[in-house]
Amino acid sequence: MADRNVLLVAHTGRNQAIAACLETLEQLVSAGLVPVMTAEQIGELTSNLSSAPKSSALLQNVRELGSQVAEDQLELVMVLGGDGTILKAAEIVRETATPLMGINLGHVGFLAESEREGLSHAVSRVVAKDYVVKERLTLDVKVMVEGKEVFRTWALNEATVEKSAAERMLEVVLEVDERPLSSFGCDGIIVATPTGSTAYAFSAGGPIVWPGVEAMLMVPLSAHALFARPMVVSPGSKIAVEVLARSSGSGVLWCDGRRTHELQAGARVEVIRSTKSVRLARLRTAPFTDRLVNKFSLPVAGWRGPEK
């Protein structure tokens, strides 16, 4: 019988995450599953647990991703941390689309499936393979300069073109389906997925889009223009943001706050829907409305619901 390999990705800079990681390791090993970690995270945990022999012994059961276990041999990724840690994990298994299950140890934790107090239950469900997998739309992003591709990456939440100097405005022209839409000075442009609609795009005034909706969002940042409202376009569209030659400053591309590229005047950022999705493992099939209410502590007192 093939080993059941589960990759653990944790925010090893926090004591809470280290404790949760050790608890998960112990439960996985007891159930006969194989915990896997990157060499970097194994090193971080080893150094943090040098004075705890029992915990260090537990780490002997961990296999190293890459040298001992290949990415395509992973059954699942368990992520112990906030949304930033989940984005890090998604980057690690990008090519294999291994499902991710997040245990929230951060603040809002919109991508996470469970909270810290539900960790043991979540691991039990993983052991029993009692979860469903949902696909999330992602973006392919490339930078063109004088007609040549100079950078390529991807995003789960958003690709953002921003000014690189606080005192200078970025002059851009926005394009949809190879037709110009509008040009203006701004702090930047966010191109987001429905998953990212509750992240940076939301804080910038963009709409929340239900995960089941296939679409892309465009949200201008502090635009000096009459027509600069958030827009939702078809998932089959191609969005482009050009940094105009008249721009007084340079820009920078950020994808999920993790991957970046400098943008000089004349650079062009093109964004389309990716053929590769990110897969999230879910323990519950509760409506997205309930997730919104819980994560944002929305007031719903007095609701009676439909008459039955």
C-alpha cells in the first residue's frame, strides 16, 4: 500500500503555530500517515525545539519534500497559519494542484477551513479522507516590454500594479479584450479573482464576489478620474495595464504579495484566467453567506428566514 503523504506548512515564527504543528505531527504519525515538510521548515522547527527532546524525536518521523517525497506523491497539504501561509503553500504545490486545507491561526483567515480549536477534528477528517475539494480560479500574469515577455507568474488572490514611490503618481491605461478602456493617474490597479475579492480588493472598495462566480475584478487605487469604479469582467477576458511613457514614476507588480517585478514606463502587464486552479479541501459545505457572517462578525440579529 502506498504511503499517504501529507505536507505540513506552518508559520514557524509563531509559538502557537509550532505547538499546532507538533500536535498535527503526533496525530498523523499515530494514524499511520506520513508527515512531510520542506527542508527550510524542518530546519526552523529543529532549531526551535533543540531544548525539547520529546518534540525533536517526533520530527524524526518527518520526511523532506523533494529529496524524500516528490510533490506529485502528496495527498494533501495542511496549512497551519493565516491566509498568507496558505498563499505560501499554494505556491509550493502550484504544479501539482494538491488540495490545501487551512487551519486558521491568524486573524480573519478567509481561506482557512477550520480554527485552532478544531485542529484535532480536522486531522481526524483528513485521516478518514472525509472532505470535499473545491476549485478556485487563478490568474496567469505576464509583463511585456517592447513586445517581449520579460516576466511571468500567477496569482490566487490578486495581481496589483502599484506606484513604487509614495510621492509620485502612476499614469496607466486600462485595457479589456485588447481595447482601451480608460487612462488616469492613480496609486495602482488591482486585478483580482473571486477568492481575492475578500482580500486587498475588498479593502480598496471592491465588491465581494461569491466563489462560485467565474469572473475577474478590476479595482483602481486612488484614481484621479471620473470613471474609475470597480468593474467585474468575464473570466474569458484579457486585462492589460500599461504604464504610460508620460508616467512620472515607475511601478511594481505584486502577485499575492509574494511575487514581484519592477515596472518601468512603457511596461505592459497582461492578465488572463489560468488553466491551473487552486484546490481547497473543505470539511463543511456551508453557504458562503455563512462564512461572510462568521468571518466579518456581521449583524444578523432579528432574521426570521422564509416561512415554512
